[in-house]
Amino acid sequence: MASAHVDPVEVVDPKGSEVPLTLDEEAPKTLGLLDQGAFWANLGVSLLGFSGALLLLDPLGGRPLTFTGAVLAAVVGSLIGTVMVGLAAIPGTRTGRPAMMLLRGLFGARLSYVPTVLNIVQMLGWGAFELWVIARGAEAIFGTAVPYEAWVIVAGVVTITLTIRPLGALRLLRRYVTAGVVLSMVWLSVALAMKGPALAGGSWEAFAPAVDYVIALSVSWVPMAADIARHSRSSRAAFTGVVGGYTIAQVACLVLGIAALALVGNTEDRVWDPFVAAPLGGLFFGILVLREVDQSFANVYSTTMSIQNLAPRWDRRLVSTVIGVFTIGIALLADVNSYGAFLSVIGAVFVPMFAVLVVDYFLLGGASRWNTAGDAPSRWSMIVPWILGFVAFWIVTAPPEEMSWWDRAWVWVRETIGFVHQPWMSATLAAFLAAALATLLLHPLTRRRAQ
């Protein structure tokens, strides 16, 4: 039997190196712990995190957590989720391959195209959604004197510019933007605390669903973790940067969001008002709006890396420009709010998929035989635990009050097998554990077949 192709260890390139134009070239290793930590900390602070704090505080609707319970749920959920993201980043550092190209080692070259296409669709949607958020954030500061369309186009152009020199963009974020974000968060935290938001009351009933929600926020970045980590100088720097930077920033963002919501009677549409109304609030909230561009940058760049898995020799600069323009068009023409339900379905794909990757790579010796070549043979058996994890996710997910045909179908499945959802259950953890366990149990069979 022919030996598996194993990627060579990359050589650290000079500090000024940039991402190569194609996937046929070696990946430079220029990002240290501070670069990784600053980048992931910036991703952890999001305007959506402020309004999304309501789902952390009251995931069951009408039965809110205590403030202490919400903070603890934010910490626990962030740590669990970011550990998953950090583990997904390590193979990227070791092989120098982006996330979707890594999946050639898991499924084979041709089968990796399936999750690649799903990731492209997902990232396009999230990229457009981020442009929408930036435009709405700008309107919260400046009103409607400048039309929504203008803000979307400006944010889109900045996003495209950042993707042309991605490593330079990360260094720029670390040197300048991160300091502004930290200062803004501290200033706005003090300003909101001085207003004395009412944070008393609540119970611990919704603790588990709140943790599940925060895990979902974090693991949404799993499909792009290796896209950045492939340029890290070490696996330790990549993992620590993800877990440390993102956890601290996300917890701070969610807690600040809880305080802002308390000042507006938990009215989600008004969550940004306390920030803008604070002394110098327009300035510091404006910094956070500007920082949101790193979210759209990450999505467009990840889309580019995914497309290059399908066409490794395409120039990433041209791909990024086309994707950026297309993302602007989606944000201008589509109802991005209605895209959320579809994105949640797509997101359920990646937790079990990366559970399979983590088990196969770290526990079953995959690291020594990971084949990301263009002719990597198909591994059909790895699809089985992936699908089982996907099914577990939807079986354990609690049905919403207003159900779509998709939700009703899974209600029927639960009733058919006699499964009763419990408030403490986590769909994300169920998907990860089901896929991981299935991968371990199927390994003896797949190994025997390979021999």
C-alpha cells in the first residue's frame, strides 16, 4: 500500500512575509502569541454580542438568569467553545494548510468539497450580515443623514482592502485597533456602571441553555480557525491566542451587553442607546463599530481560503475582491435577518465535523498520516460519525415556539424514538460527543478495512 502524503514542516519566514497568492506555495509563519491573541480578542468583541446578551440572560423566554448565573454561563460556555476552536486551529499550524484544505485529510480531496461549499455559503451570509451590523451601528451614531447603502459600501471596500494583505491587517489590528477597543470597553463599562443598571433577580433554571448559547457563539469560528493559525509560529501560540483572547473579550462583551439591556428594560432594539448616550459615547462606540470590520474581513478571507481548496491556483487577491463585491451586493439587496435560520442549520454541520477531525487527528494517529494532497483518497467511513453528530444536534435541540417545517420534522423524530428534551441538555455538546464517540467506535472497523 502506498504511503500517505504527509505535509512537511514549514520554515518561519521573514517578518514582512504575506499570505501566498495560491495554495501551491508555502505558508509563512509570522504570527506570534500577541498577534493571535489580539486578533481573536477583537473577534470576541462584537456589536451583535451586546444585543445577543439577551439570549444569554433569558434563553428560555420569561425565566431570566441571575446576573451571577449569566456571568458564570458566559465564562463556562466561552471556555468550552474556544477550546474547540483552539483544537481546530492546531492542525493548521502544524501542516500550514487552511481549514477546508485540512478536510482533505479527514474525508479525502473530493469529499472535502462538500463541507467546503457549505462553508462558502455560510461565510458569505455572515460577511453580509456583518456589513449590515456595521451600517446599523453607524446609523446609531450619525442618524440617517448618510444612507444605509453608503455605509455598507464603505465597510465592504475596507473589508476587501484588508483581505489583500491579510497578515499585514492582523499586525495592524494588534498595534492600533486592539488598544482602542480595550480603551473603549473600559470607558463604556465605567459609564454604564455609574448609571446603576438593575441587575438583581432571576434564577438558575436557564443556566444550561445559556451555556449552550455561548458555546454556539464561540464554535461558529471553528470552520476558519486554521485559516489564521496556519501562519502561527507555534501550536501553543495559536491555541492560547484563541482561548485566552476570545474568552476574555467575549465574556466582557456579554457582561457589558447585560448592563446595557438592564438600562433599556431588556429591549433588544435599544441596546446600543446607552453606549451612544454615555459621555464621549459616540467616539468610543464608533471605535467598536469600526472594529467590526475585522469580523467581515475574517469571513471574506475564510471564504477565499475555502474557494482555493476547490481551485488552489487561483489568485487569492482576485478571489477576495470578487467575494467582497458579492458580499456587498447581498447586504444591499437581501433580507439578511431572514438568513439567520439557514445559518443556524449550516452551523450545526461544523461542530460534529470538527469533532471527527479532532478525534481522528489527535487520538487515532491522524497527525502522522494527514494527507492534504489534491489526490488524497476518499474516506467515506468518516461521513458516518459526522452525520450521527448532526442528527444528535437536532434531536437534542429544544424546538422554538414558532416552528418551521424543519423543526416539526425533528419533533416527529423525537416523538417516534421517545426522546424527551430536558432543560439541562446542550445540543452543541451532544453533537460533539456523539460524533467523537462514533469516530472512536468505528475506528477498529475502518482500520481493518484499510489493511
